[in-house]
Amino acid sequence: MKMKKEEREIIIRNIQSYFLEEHDVEFGNIAADGILQFLFAEIGPHIHNEAIAEARKLIGERMLSIEDELYVLEKPIQFERK
């Protein structure tokens, strides 16, 4: 996953703080970055798929709205009887 260097550094510090506060375990930057990479690999695909599902739902709703708007634009056709 691509992210800005500053964002990655903040997340690494947050991982370090979490493990220190919750488990009394201290990690260096390399170890915390390894944990971050592991989490990306493990849960990243799940988050990605959920985001795709949400986007699919949103696009479907928008398409229905557009379809309704297109029906409103239709002009009635009257056929002449002979």
C-alpha cells in the first residue's frame, strides 16, 4: 500500500506506542514497520474488497438515479391512426 512517508512514520510511532502501553513491549522502527507490512498483507485485501463493495453499491445507486432522470427526459410518442 502506498502512503506518504510522514503518514507511515506516524503509524509506525502509533504501533510502537500501542505495544508499549498495552503489552509493555518496545519495538524499534524496523520492527514496527514489519508489523505494519504484515497487517497490510493480512487485512489489506479485506479492506480493499470492502471498499470495492461499497463503491459498487454507491455506483449502482447513482446509476438507478441517472436511469430515473433519463426516463423523465423521454418525450411521449403519439402514433396517428388512419
